[in-house]
Amino acid sequence: MEIIIVGAGKVGYKLAEAFEIEDNNVIMIDVSAKALERADNQLDVLTVRGNGAQLSLLKSLKTGEKDLLIAVTSSDEANILIASTAKKLGCKKVAARVRNPEYSKQIDFVKKEMQIDYVANPELETAKEISKYVIKGKALHMEDFANGRVVMTEFRAKNLPLAKNTRLKELDIPGPMLIAAIQRDGGIIIPHGDTIILESDLVYIIGEKQTVNNYCTDCGKPSVSKSAKKVMILGGGKAGYYLAKNLIKSGVNVKIVERSEERCRYLAEELPAALIIHGDGTDSDLLKEENIAETDALVSLTGYDEENLLLALLAKKHGVPKVIAKVSRPNYIPIIEQLGIDVAINPVLITASEILRYTQGGRVASLSLLLGGEAEVIELITQENSAIVGKPLKALNLPRGLIVGAIVRNGEVIIPNGDTVVGPEERLIIFILQSEVKILKKLFYKTRGGVFGELWNSYKGLRDPSSI
């Protein structure tokens, strides 16, 4: 596909990185040269410095001939304008990031009148993700793939039967299911049969949904936990607002602690069923006064990662059963989870995943980032000309940093072995270290070559907006 991404921030970079797996031509636009530098150095994309809302720039890049434009700048209004302009120029599909809760009430009207195909709202999607854990009682760290047929979950090796100091091949793992990876000492290991499982390890299991559910229950970690009835939200920003609204609709008692008096007034007007407390969430005396120990779940959604980490630890100290913290820096995620906090939510990764799901007319159906970006679980759909098709897996010389965790073939979940032969149009759930992601191009897609490759390399050299 021919893709333009306007905005080279965290979401824009993550999307470019994901689209690069396929044989896509990606152009990134941003007004900041510094923001473009990282993408320019690390990704196979064309970077252009300029204002994506300028009609002349969009025309010069032949936006009307592109398959997809995604606007993810810091301004909702700019994103709407850019996406709408691109659509009117003839771009096949356009998507925009829109965060403001006031716009969410009229989003259908905006999409229709501005001809925007998809609107992504990071805070709303973050709230939905948290709601799965809080309202529905879904187990933490469980990801769905292949339309729910395959799941991935994680738990401590000490909960596995006879796991202490045991080789992986000696464990009694029911099929279709396998241990795809191990988190140890802050790093990720892709195991093999002789890998020794340590009691302190965190293991990632991929398999058929019901098999995994049954195994989790047998190991003392049921896939469905108790639904929360009393929830405290620390931070009354956009994500806190959306979450409180979802929880209230489900009959949950909600308290929001917010330090801004003006924001408290807004929340009190918009969420009359919630108890709004003007105060500092880091004040332990305040939290005690508000009976934090009697809370079923605490969600820390302030604008500072360090503060969310501190508040989550404080909640665990008071015995809160479910503690969820929002973090923007991926490298903080392993720190938080090693300290015993139930889950770290990253709005950037959630937003990127939602946009990728929308564009799954391509071959990347979904993507989940683990351990702050050190590893990914990617759901890919094979093509007839993919290098991985028609050969036994053992003949492909796959790197140790990549494991095919599951294959969905004609609706059936298969846990592959070395003799398994992959066919076209099959869904593969792949666990892969970030350092090995580039090999997916070789396995699944034709690389650029010949005259077209030379033209593209020349095209990548045009980075000065004055030359456009």
C-alpha cells in the first residue's frame, strides 16, 4: 500500500514500524525535524518536513493516489482537517486521531460530513481496555488473536505444575498450547526444549482459547476474575472521564481524585453519578480517608508515569485487589510488572493496534507489544508468494528470536512443530523479539528490488520540503 502518516510522534512512529513489516511505501510528515530524525534513521520510510494541513504539500505528494492517510498530530482539529482534505483529494481511506470528549458526542456526524473513514481515540480505547479487566472480570494480560480463537496469557512459573528447575520438554503442556516465551531478569527468552524453567520466571503461553482457559484454572489462575464494584480513579483527564463513564453505565461505584479544581467542576457536571474529590492522589492520608483499602480496583491515570508507578505501589501496599497504571514510556512497563502491579496500560500501543485492526485489509491483522517493546506478538495472514508457504518450518532456518506460536487453518487452531507446512491465507500468531522483526519481510513479503527499488531509494532522498 501507499501510505502517508502525518505526525511523527509515538503513535505515528509505531504505525510506521508496523506498516513497514509489509511491502508498503510509507511517507511520514511532521513540522519538527527532530521528530522525523528517529524514523529517518531507523525505518525504511520517506520523511518530509512540513505542515500536513497544507494543500500544496498534500498535492505534491500525490495524496489523491494513496491508499491510506493517517493523521496523528497533537491537534484534533488539524487531524480532522488533514484527513478530510486527503479524502477530498481522492485518497482511498483516511483516519484521524481525535481525543476531545466533546467531539466524541458528534463523531458520527464528523465522520459523515468530513468523509473520514476511521476515527481513533486513544483515551477512549484505553478506557475500554481497562473496563475489560474491571467490569467484565477478564484476566489481566490475556490477548485475543484470530477473532478470539487463539489467546495469549502470562503467569509465574511457580504456578505451573512441577515447573521448578525443569526443562521445558519435560513439562506436561496440553495441546493445542505452548510456552512461547519467558521473561527473566528484565529480558525475554524464546525457549527451546532444553530451556530450564526457573521458579521466578514469567511465562507467556499461546494456544487455543478453551485449552488455555482450562490450564489457567488448573494452575490457580482462572481466566475470569471477580468483577469490581468499587473503583477509584486517580486522575480526571480524558481517559479518567471515559473510564468513569463506562463504569457508571455498568453500575460500578466510582470515585475520581483530581488535583485541578476547574477540572473537578467539569467532571462533577458531566458525571453526576461519580464522587469527585479535589485533592492530590499522592497524599496517602487522603487515600486512607477515602477508604482505599475497601476499593476493589484502583486505576492510576495521571499525566506522569512516575506518579502512576508510585500510586500503584501505594495501592498494592493497602491491599487493593486490582491495580492498573497508565504508562507512556514502554521501558517502564517491565519495571511496573516486576513490582507486582497487575497491569500497565500504554495508550500509544492501544491506539496503534486499533488503527492496524481497521486497516487489516492488509496482512497484519493485529499486534501486541510486550516488555516495553522488546518483543511482539503479531498476527499475520500468509500469501501465496510468501517464503514461509509450502515448506516445513524446520527447513526455513528461523532465528531463535522467532517462534510460530499457532496457526489457524480452516477455523482449526494448530500448534505447529518442525514438520508443519504453512499454506496460503492462513493466520499465523508469531512471537518475535524486536531485534528480529525485520526478518518478517523476508518470510512473508516480496522485497523491493529492480528498477522500482532504485526509484524508491531515490525518492527517499527528497526530504527537504523546499524541493517539493
